Amino acid sequence: MPVAEIKIPMVDPGRWYRKHLSEVQQLLGEVLSSGRYLLASRTVAFEQKLADFCNTSYAVAVNSGTDALYLSLTVAGIGDGEVIVPSHTAAATISAIEQAGAIPVFADIQSRGVCLDPEDVERRITERTRAIVAVHMFGVSANMTALRELASLHGLLLLEDCAQAFGATHQGVPVGGLGDMGAFSFYPTKNMGAAGDAGAIVCNDGVTAQRLVAARQYGWDDERRVCGPGINSRMDEFQAAILNLRLEHWPQDFARRLHIAERMQNAVAGNPKLSHREAPIGDVHAYHLFVVECAEPELLSAHLAARGIASAYHYSRPAHGESHFEQYATGLELPNTSHLYERMLSIPLFPELTDTEVAQIEAALGVW
Ligand SMILES: Cc1ncc(COP(=O)(O)O)c(C=O)c1O
């Protein structure tokens, strides 16, 4: 089949900025003139809005999702203990655990879900386990009810990796406030995307929040005395200004994302060769990614490409298949994870897709 030009990309963050260009330009101009570029009023305002959104007492803005995970594990003092984590995640989750000095212990996902299987987590708990990192993949919350129970029973830290799940809820509660801490990424292609790197941690414990505030800036306390471990992970005011604006537009943007997701669901449901994993009943799927399952994803990818539609693998291999992480995976078998990786393909889903583009994707799924 001839290779067609890709006209419908997987993501295109520039579309949002082109739509809101004058508002964005004005905000960025105000930041420049203010002379305050890091951790100033716009960051403080964003922290407040994020905490409100997540229904948590605190939010601490940092420089990336990876830093948010690393700083959470560090202030919790997990040391060189074991951290149970799904292998079905971004490499960044595992890098953050390593960076914190701990040992990742990979667990499987649920057979019909995309997040940690609490029963498999339980099997992997040892006396060296210090934490569970629940990753809310694709926009679906992990089973936080079961994981919370396990973490409480064994005295473990429960950290949520919310990088892919801004807008998701579990049993009516927004992700981020379901564990001890919730780490967000605002990488440009995320549901809540900045125009560069940015991240945040939300939590309900005042002492933890204070430690995070210190740890994101050299370990400084209010009087600039080094009171604990720290790095430089400040959020810049340009990103905070953009994130505040994006939060204002969130209701319409998210509604559009959900509307497109519903159309994709119907298209998938109309083709017996395709399937899609929904969020459990009672949970809201935030549709960071729309992932289709089929017997031969590479053929589906070629079929879409021939119609000018991009697709992608999230990811090409599970984390325990990455050569650097194989050291934590000797003899490891994760059948549910492996099964999903043989079958999945992500298709474009972002609010700025036009109705024509959505119709083209629906049509392409219909004739495969
Ligand atoms: C599940 C998950 N965790 C962590 C991260 C890391 O976020 P960042 O790129 O902002 O460091 C990402 C982003 O790709 C992610 O998808």
C-alpha cells in the first residue's frame, strides 16, 4: 500500500495555542514585565486551583511529572526499600523510583483493565516493601479502594502517578487525593498540558506538603535554611500562567475530549475485530489516550496510515522489557501486561480534532 501523508496527528498541542493566541500572548507579556519568573503569584494561584480541583488540602508545583514522583518518594523517606509498580507505565515512573534510591518491583495489571492488579501487588509485598506506586494509565484510575486497603494493612506509602489521568475519578473522588500523595505531569501533550515541562504533587498532610516545598528548592525552609534533601525543581511563571488559563478552559476542553471518546467507543463497538477497555463502573475515564485492541495492531496502524491517520504504541514494550530495567525483572512473567502489549494501538484523541477528522477516524475504524 502506498504511504500516505499523515494529516491527522496523534497530538498537536499547537492547535490550542493558535485558538487562544491573544489571551496567551497577553499573559506571557504580563509575566515578562513582572520581573518574577519562578514560584511567584501565578504559581501560588495555580497550586490553589489544583488543590481545589483535586479536592486536596495542598498542591506543590514542581518542574515535571518525573520530579513530582521522585520528590514524593524522597520526602516519604522510602530509602533503598522496594516499591511495587506496574510494568505497564511510562519509563519515567521507574526512573523516578531508581533516582530516589529504591528498587522497583514490577507487578501485573488486571486482566481486563489497564492498571495494577491488587491481588498481584499483595503477592509481591515483602518485609522490604515501602511503597506502592499506582499508575492511572491512559486516563483510568487504578483500583484505589483495594490498594488503599493493602497499603494501610502493610503500612506502605501509596503514591498515585496521575500523569495520564488529569480529570479521572475513582468512585466519585478525583485522582490525586486517593493515596498519600498524587504526582501530576503537565507535559505539553497531557490532558492538562503546559508549553514546556511542569508537574505538581497534591496531598492532604501539612508536614508532607512542607517537606515537598523545601525539597523542590534546595531543601530550603521559609528562612532559606537547608532543612532536608532538595533539588531545583521550581515551576516557572510562564507555565503557571498557561496552566491557570488552561484550567479556565478545562470544562469545555474536557467535554469535547469525552464527546470524541464516545464517538470512538461507538466506532470500535461497531467493528467486531476491535475492542476497547473501559473504566470500571463508577469511575470517570479521562481519555488521555484512546487505546484500541485487536489481533494485529501493526496492520491496523498501517491501515490508518494509508488514510493519513497517525497512531502510536503506548508503549512499544512494557517497562520490564527495557534493557536498563531488566535487572529488576529476572524470571518475571506478567501475563496480563504481555497480552495487552501484543494487542494495543493508540489512535488520535484530543479536543482540537475537528469533526471532519473525527469522522475520518470513525470511517477508517469502520472499514478495517
Ligand atoms: C505515567 C507517567 N508517569 C510519569 C511521566 C513523566 O512526566 P514528565 O514527562 O512530566 O516528567 C509520564 C509522562 O510521560 C507518564 O505518562
